[in-house]
Amino acid sequence: MKDKSPRVCKTNDPIDSKQVLDMVLHRLNISLDNPKAAIGMKWQEIIGSRLYPHVKIVDIRGKTLVLKADHPSWAQITMMQQKKIISAVNRKYPSLEVKDLQVLSA
């Protein structure tokens, strides 16, 4: 059975990863001008490479950034860095006005 969906790439040359990301974001109507969407793109820079593999953004509820850690120990370390994380978020995305963190753990 032949796939009839239009091809993104008309040639056999690979597409640049940034182009692919831009196309996916566009198709999902996700604008990086929206700070709630953009924060995920800068999350590693905000939280640091040590916590990044273990702590992910779940939601932003009001002025609370809701995170999920893959282990209670990482949740505790994240809470110890709460002020630093909130400051970094507010520096990059002041319109979010994050005042608090909530960290869920697995």
C-alpha cells in the first residue's frame, strides 16, 4: 500500500532539524512567541544539565510552575534549588510571573 500523504522533502537530501521542528510546531499551532510553549525549549538551560534528565515541566497553573521528578530524591534537590529556578524562569519569561514551584515525584 502506498502512502499518499504529501512528502515534506521533495528530494533525497535530508532536511535540517530546525526546519523539521519549525514544521511540526507550525502544524501543531505552537508559537514560540508564547512563553508557556517557549519555556520547554529552554528548560535545560533554566534547570541545569544535572537536573534536566530527571525533572520535566508538567504545567503552569496560575503563578505556579508544576514539575515532575522521576524520583523523590530529584524532587527534593529541585525544591532546594527553587529560588534559583524561579529566578531563571522569571528572567527569561517575566510575563509568566512564576512565584512558586510544585514538584511531583514518581
